[in-house]
Amino acid sequence: MESKPMITVQVRVKAPVEKVWQLWTEPSHITKWNAASDDWHTTRAENDPRTGGRFVTRMEAKDGSFGFDFEGVYDAVVPNERLEYAMPDGRTVKVTFKTDGDETLVTEEFQAETEHSEERQREGWQSILDHFKAYVEWTINPQRELVGSRVFDYPLALVWQAWTDPQYLARWWGPHGFSNTFYDFEFREGGHSRFTMHGPDGQNYDNELVYAEIVHHAKIVLEHVSEPHFQAVVIFTQRGNRTEVQFRQIFDTIAICQALRPICEPANEQNFDRITLELEKMAAAGVSDRDFVMIRTLDAPKKLVYRAWTEPKLLAQWWGPEAFSCPVCELDVRPGGTYRIVMRAPEGDFPVKGDFAIRGEYGEISPDRIVMIHDATEHPAKWHDMVDPNRGDNPNPAGLMHQTAEFVEKEGRTTVTIRTRMESPAIREALQRMGMPVGWSSSLDRLVQLLG
């Protein structure tokens, strides 16, 4: 008999393992968290967590259109460590609980069934696990956390882009009547976002965020480091062609949370209203998730920044990640002119060694805007294999990359916005996974040093 594939889902819960175990196994709590989406719930739960014991949970759609019993018999139970059980169809599940500092790592391994795709099963089980995490952490600190959610009638990729591309984020972030100006935006773990929210009354509110955790198309954890300080956890769950977004705001103290609750709760709902309108516009315009964007504000006038982008001796000093050199930097800076830049990887443990040559053609050229079309065909073969392991004899699976750099000066400082458009979302995802955000961030750090 062919064995069924195993699927693994996992979550970190900010709670001691004893508390996590309690809320996982007690029926009164199971009915509070055991659902994959807000339109489902668990109406009844029975659980006998011992070897040979049985459990059953009744899961139903809230509109009463469908329901089923989820049940099984425990093969092994070690309190605060693991549960193993078998379902009526013979499939097995193992749940482990592991202490990691002040957190608990919960891991579920289950055998797939054949009616639904493995990806859909993984999403459903992961969603229930995410709901469990939210419930546990809310139970421990309910008075310093605000939680809201909304289901949007748009696909996950589009919703994700509205949260991660500053062009769209600036249009909807904040309550009704607010607008935003971004000065720095680096969507990567450890990256900063600095922007000003402009209120309808003319007041300005400076904000700074640090992205603590990013799971592509699944989760964003950010620290709002400016006052008031809070952590935000944003969970994205695909529901067919729709997307559920859960937004959790965790403040440092109960007093701060309670003081801001009357402001933040309606503001967060207005945020959901505004992103709904932005998603409608994005969908109508046919927006595709294939752009990489980074924003950095430099302590230098635009004239000097422009020179650093257009003079070979200057560009060679900052182009490329830290420790890379540019032994070749040939630039014919005019519309239709060509360029060739060779980045040389450092010796050591860098995953791909050798020269990374990039050539291309300039489009628009002005002190405000530089358009470049990148061709990475001369990159090492290993780099191309990382872009597409199934590339065959395709010499350039990344295709042509259209990059626009825009320069805006204000009070002697210059904000640089770099937007690189790939040929497909898959290529964008591959390059981000390979380290494009870190590479560009490192290059801009070098530019900062060059400009002094």
C-alpha cells in the first residue's frame, strides 16, 4: 500500500508550555480556537487526553450550511510534550510541544488525505494553528492586545502586495483622511520603514517600524519603535479566491492599551475599509506582484546623489553588497546608452563565487529619474540555477529587469526610490529569497558611507 505523504505545520506561542498544553487539551478552550476561518466554529468538544482515550470536535459553518465531526483515538500522550493519535480513516497525527526560552514551539505532523490538495490541507491546518496561537496569547494578556480581522474578496498575492509595496501602502495606511510620505522602506527582516502620517487637520505624525519577521504570503511581524510602542502581527490566510487578514496590536502595558483602545480600534477598522478600496483599484488596474521596491533617504543633495549613480568612479565604490568590488564599471549615461558593471564576490563562504556581470541599456535619464534595463546573463551558472533549478538550457531565467531610480530632494536631503520590475511574480519571489533585499540594503549602506 502506498504511504500517504506527511505534512508539517508549526507555530511559536508566547506562553509557557504548561499553559499551551492546558488550552490545547481542555474542551472549554478548544471551542474558542478550533476553526480555520471566522465563518466556521467548533460547537462541541470532548477530549480524553490519555493513551487509548478518544476525542471528538464538532466543526460547523456559522451559517449552518455544513458540519462534520473531527475525531480520533490517542496512541500516545506525554503531558506538556506530545500527543499522537489516529483518525477513523487510519491517518496519523503527531503534535509536539517544545519549550524555547519563554515561548513554546507547537508542531503538527499529519498524513495527507486524497480529496484535497496538499497545499490546501497545509493552509487549513496552519490557519487553525495560527488561531490557537492568537487565542493563547490573548488569554494570557487580553488587556494589552487589540485584535481585528477582515476577509477581502481578492487573491492573497494582491493583498500581500498592498501591504508590502509602499506605492500602495501609502494610499491606505491610517484612518480616514490620512495620507503618508515614506522616507525609508526596506521590506526585509531587520529592515526599517520610516514615514510621516499627515492628518486631515494638518498635523504630522512621524512613524518608524522594524520588520521582525516575514513569512512570504503568510505573516508579517513588525515593531512600531516610535511612540506609542507596540508589536503588530499580521496573519494572511488564503480562502479560495479570498484572503483573510488578522491584525493583532500588542502594547507594552495594559494601561497604554486601554488608553489607546478607543482610538485604535475604530482606526484599525478604517484601515481595513481603506485597503478594501485600494484593492479594488489595484485589481481594476491589473496590478501584478512582480515589483521589488526599496526607499532610502540620504543626507546629501540630489546633485551629489545623481553623480554617484552616473559617474563610473563613484558608482564602482558602492554598487553591490558589502565586501564586493567592481573591477569593471563602464557607463554611457544617455537615453539608449549601454552599461556593463562587474561585481566580484569576496573570498570566503559566499554561496556563489566569481564575477557577477550585469549589462543593459539606459532608458530615461534626468536628475530626477534614471531608468535601466538589467540583463544578468553573464552571472555565474549557479546563480541562474538558484533562480530556476529547472531552467534547462535557458541562459537567463531571470529575464530582463526594468529598474527605475527616482530622486526627490527636500531640505538638502534626497529620498531615493528604487523599483525593479521582474518578468513574473515567480522571478521576484526567487530573487527575494536569494537575498535581493539584503543586497540592495547593503549597497545603499555603502552609498551612505561614500556620500559621507
